[in-house]
Amino acid sequence: MPAALGLMQWVLPKPMLGANLAPAYAKAEQLTDSVVGRDHDLLRAPGNRHALLPRMRQTVLTDPLPRLRRIAVPTLLLWGERDQMIPVTNADDSLRAMP
């Protein structure tokens, strides 16, 4: 991934962007060429890559359970069963951790 992020400073092929966006869409037909084109244009806008790439490099994952255990108000969790990025089993883990 670090090499790909380095290349993104100069190039961002639409097919590569589309492949990275695809897991976020439960209905593949909603990820149209128009949507990919819009996101491609947004990422190429002045300053966006300069801000986005350092953010994408911040891949420090922390255990969310200690924070979830401190939630003291009614909370609604919404999760997509077909989410390919964050599995629905994470919702069950979160529910068990919350008081």
C-alpha cells in the first residue's frame, strides 16, 4: 500500500479508483462511470491529494472496545450486512462491549 500511495501523488487511473471504491457499494450498479468520474475529479482538485495522502498513511489501528465500554447513553448502531469493508460481525462485537 505505501508504494501505491506514493504513486497516487502523480497518477490516479480511474479503473484503480473504481476498484478501490467498489467494496463500499452493496449494489454494484450504483457505482457508475459517472460516480467514479466525479470522485476522480474531486481527488484531482487542487490540494485534495496533498491532504488525503497523509491521512491515508495514518493506519494506526486501535482497539475500540475500551471506548465502547465507556458509552453511557442510548446508542443506535447501524451496519450493512453486505458491507465488504467492515464486516457485520463488528456490530455484534460492539454491542457486546457496550454497557
